[in-house]
Amino acid sequence: HNMKTEQITTIFEALSQEGRLKIFRLMVEHSQTGITPTEIYTHLGSMAKNTLSFHLNILTQAGLCTYKKNGKSLIYKPNCKLIKKAAEFLLKDCCEGNCQC
């Protein structure tokens, strides 16, 4: 499962914006049940809805989350496996490839 540096760059570019990082963390906190854009909006308070939509789109395109329709609502969930793979990529050569840190 080797990740390409372009994919890693896309992941970190998506998470490098404070609003998107907050959104992703909220998704992680609700990873079991998922979270709707309305719930995210309520938690964040000060983000415009069109801005939230823009950020959710970037996170989705980067593969950091998925969504499914539930009636009229969308339920977003984080792609925790992708973050784990990104961390593995960053640390794979630590301690000569046998990370003990």
C-alpha cells in the first residue's frame, strides 16, 4: 500500500487550512455515526454555509471523507484509514524502518 507523494501532498494541502482541519476533527469525533453539514455548521458557528460546502468538497476530493445520502441529509464520515496510511508514509523510515518512537 505505497502512497504516492502527490496523494500525500493533496491530503496535507486539504488539512493545512484551519477551517478544514476543524471540520475533519469534528468528523473524527463523530466517526461512528457520521455528521451532517448542518451539525458541522452548528459546531463551528462562524463559518458561512457556502464556505462549509467548499471545504467539504475539498476534503471529499482529497479522499479524507465520504458521504452518503440519508433522506435529504448528507452524512459525512472521515476516512481514518487514509490518515493512518499518510502517517505510515511519513514514519516508514524512522529508526531505520523499524520505528520505535
